[in-house]
Amino acid sequence: MKSNAIATGFLIKRLSTVRYSSLSECVSDLEKNKRLLRIKEEVDPYLEMASLHRRVFEAGGPALLFERIKGSSFPAVSNLFGTVERAEFIFRDTLPLVKEAMRLKASPEEFLKTMWKNRFRPYSTYFKLPFVGLSSLPKQISLTKSPVAYKETTVSALPQIVCWKEDGGAFITQPQVFSRSPKNSSILKSNLGMYRVQMNGNNYVKDKEVGLHYQIHRGIGVHHSEALSEGKDLSVTIFVGGHPAHALAAVMPMPEGVSELLFAGMLGGRRFRYSLVGEHVISSDADFCILGWVRGRKTKREGPFGDHLGYYSLEHEFPYLEVTKVYHRKDAIWPFTVVGRPPQEDSCFGALIHSLTHSLVPSEIPGVKELHAVDEAGVHPLLLAIGSERYVPYRKREPLELMTQSNSILGFGQCSLAKYLFLVAREDNENLRASEIKDFFIHLLERVDFRRDLHFQTKVTVDTLDYSGESLNKGSKLIITTCGDKIRNLGREFLSFPFPDIWKNPLLVMPGVVAVSLPAFTNYEEEQEKIKRDLEKIPQKIAQSYPLIVLVDDSQFVAEKFSNFLWVTFTRSNPSHDVYGVGSFTKFKHWGCEGSLVLDARTKPHHASPLLEDFQVEEKVGRMMRKIGF
């Protein structure tokens, strides 16, 4: 009897689990739990919707359902993932299971120990784990039973949302771009990625073409290469909407060759359902599906677009999709987000992904304990890591194993796009966390030896959105690995130093870090000579208290907030061109310096423009915000 009662209780609990079959169900659930606000007034998709979204996100407000969108009959939802707490609420019944599954993969031994310890807890997460595997396998259904095939529409009938005033047109900002390998059409070898899609503008033919901005190190690029080698066109489908887990799966860093659809089913608690339309795969539960072909090497100009580094990514040649069909479901809702200088809604995506994957790092990269891509610096420009230094424990400690680990990190998925990698040893402070950014900087600056610990990589690939380098996708990297005892006490009160006359308004950013204003940057030939001459006037002893000096356009702005320092310093500098040092030297191709490290983080002529809001639109949206209670 007791065992029957336990089985019945478990079944009831399982059946009561929240598992959305559509985005509409998720929206209803959020509204029922007072986590969603309806915008009943008509809103212009040109700048107004994005402005409303940014304001509500900044206020930590609810998800937004736009009922009336100028020029479109479809409603739209945004800010679903506007807080980590709301994202965890959406996935409240599956997130614990997925985390345990990740822990099992990371360390089966530790997982089994914990499971044994909690074996007497009724209905625990561990008893549900077998169902996770079942829900992760994609399921094919007939097209006639596919909700998304309810009706056909056109690209121009969709909400034409423009987020920033210099954007090249309307963009899909939460697309799930699906492709399969031409050499292996198995659904489990597919790729699902979130690559922005330009819906109009430039030279795109209305309703017939949309731009695909897929960047380097993306799975669709592998499939495109295979199609070219086979002399075939690549079938691509853009899913929009569906279970929120599908959008998160599209940005999940899955190993190459492992389909994101497995993760979508696991986190959604429901098998990913798909149907076939000829050679195209459609997501049966999506709200919209755009079907088309990438033809050979054909490209068109795409952009500009206000992107997540806080600048416009400019016009460049990218592949595009020749659209053949656009489907939508009966209760279709158009999901969108707004990107810009972080933090934005995609920052919550990153936080959620980190909470799921952090346990995998030690098993994937031996010796590395933590990784933290700094959101305030635009994610890829700055990566902090904590590793181990155990190579020669019988001698004075120096970064040897850390250098091995740094190479492993830069070969690990999208970590390869990191521009600055700072790596320290866990043995020096067991309590240090890479996510505590200011504490991490203090720890590093107290120990770093700039004569030894700087390692450059030049003419390498960097993030497509990073314009600090020499050209698109091309730049450099700086790796700092350090360990050992403290070698300096950091200055915590800025004192007067004999800086060159042209260096104005020196301000303390944080212990050991000074920002200085310089006149506007001209060109590298002139500026490098000026800076080298100026550095000769600075005493090397400054490094004892202030090891990092940042040259900027506006030191007041940089020193005002630590997030300003992170954003300006690491998005506006290219290590090979913009790093200098007091008492610098080159010895057998190794560059170092005796005194302070100096970064030139001024705006350069080749940099993209920062994102600025439209004053008139902001005034109008301000009035709308007051009407809805914000």
C-alpha cells in the first residue's frame, strides 16, 4: 500500500508540472501570476516599442504584451527574460532537473554521493531524472497536426520592429535559425542558433529576401561550408516563438554536432515537435516559421544594427535567405528583445546559461575552476578565469600550468572569441569568485608582474561585433596569467603624480586603477609616438600603487561607475595596438614593462558609433510610461 501511495503521489506531481505547449500558454501563465503587463494603446514599432521595453527592463518591470502594433495584426511580447527570477519562474519545474543533469555529466561520482545522501526524500528531483532523457528527444509529427501550419503570411505582415534610429531596417531579434548538415540530415545533427535577421531595408527584395547575420564560430557556417562543397543550396528555417526554452536553446553553447533541440526538449519538459515541408524542417509549436534557401556564396549588405556591445555593428556582406513560405499559428505572438549597452535582457540569458553550465567547466577544461564572461564589457571582450597552479610546488610559484589552461580556454567553444583573458590561481585565495569582478581585479593587480605575465596573440579572430581591431573579425588578444603572493599594495586614494601636461583630470576608478583624459585620438602613427614620449616622464614607482592606467576621452565618465570603466576600457582597445607600459621592453619577442600598464581606450576613427536614443521618441514614450504606471 505504501509503495502504491508513493507511486500515485509521484504521478500526480508529475502530471501537475507546468509544461507550455505554446508561447501563448506561457504569456497566460505570466499574466495570471501578475508577471505580465498588457499595452493596449497602439504603439509604433519604429523605436517606440524598443524604448518602452528598455525603460521597463531598467525598472525591473514585468513582461510586456503589445496588443496593437502599428502596421501589423499580430501582437508581440518582450521582456520575458527581463529578470533572472522571472526566467526561473518560467522554467520552475524543469530547471532543477536540467541543473542536476548537468551536474551528473560534470561529475557522476559527486552526483551519486549527493543522490545517496538524499535517497529518503520523497518525490525528489533525482526520481524525475529518468524522464528528462525521454523529454529531450525530438518528435516528428505530420504537417496537418502542426499548429504553426495554420495559415501562411508574408514577411512584411510581421511586426517591423526597429530598435535604434540608425538601424538599417527592421530585424528579428529572437530568431531561432535552423539548419541541417547536407551530409547528414539527422535531426540530432542539426543546428539551432540565434543570428539576427534583417527583414527589410538595404537591397533586400520585399517579402522575398531576409538577411542572415551569422558570425564566425557558428554551427550554421559549418553546414553552409558543407553545402558549398557538395554544390548544393542550404535549406534554412527561421523559427520565431514557441516554448521559451526554444529561444534559450538557440543561444546555448552546445558541443559541435550535438543538436540544441535536445536541450530545448529537456528544458521545456516536452519533446521538441517538428514537421517536414519538403526539405525544410519546421518547429511545430513555433508561432512563426520562415522557410527559405541560402544560395551558394550569394551575399548582400546587412546592417547597421544596434548591438549588444553598445555600438552599431556596421554594414557588411552576409548571406541572405531567399524566402519561399511564412507560416504562423492561430494564436501567434511575436517575441522580441532589445539589445544595446549591457545590461539588457540578453544579460539575463547569460546569467541563466551560466547557472546551468558552470558545473561543467572543471570537467571540460582540467584545472580550470571558473569562467566568467563580463557582461558589462560586452561579454567577449573580457573573460575572467580561475585556474590552478600545481606544476612545480617545490619552487617559487609562477604561472606555468595557468598558461596551459589559458590555451585550453581559448580553444573552448565561444571562449575562443575572448579578447582579454585574465587568469589567476585558486590556491592564492580559495574564496575568490570570477563573478565578483572588482575583487578579481584587486586580486590580480596585487600580484601581476608585467615583466613576466603578459602574453599577446596578434592577427587572430575576435568577435564579429568588436570594431576595436584592424578589420571585421580580425584583432588581437592579451592573456594575463598570474599567481603567487602579493607584490604590491594598491593605492586607494589618488594622489598628485607628475603626469604629462597633456594628460588631464586623472581620477581613481578603483584601488590601483587610474583613468586620465587625453585629447581626441588622431591616428596610430602620431599617437603611439606621443604616448611613448609621455610615458618616459612617468616614474616607474607609480606601478607600486597604481599598476593600471587607462587613457580615455572622458575620465569623469569612466570613473563615475565601475561598469563604465569595464565598458570603455575593454570595448575600445585592441591589445596589439593600444597597450603600452612604463619602462617597456622586448626581450626575445616577449614584451613586458617595469612599471604601470597603460591602455589607450579612446574612441578611434574606425570604431562604430555608440547607441544613442532619439529625444522626440523618448519624450513620447515617457508620457506613455506614466499612463501605464511607470
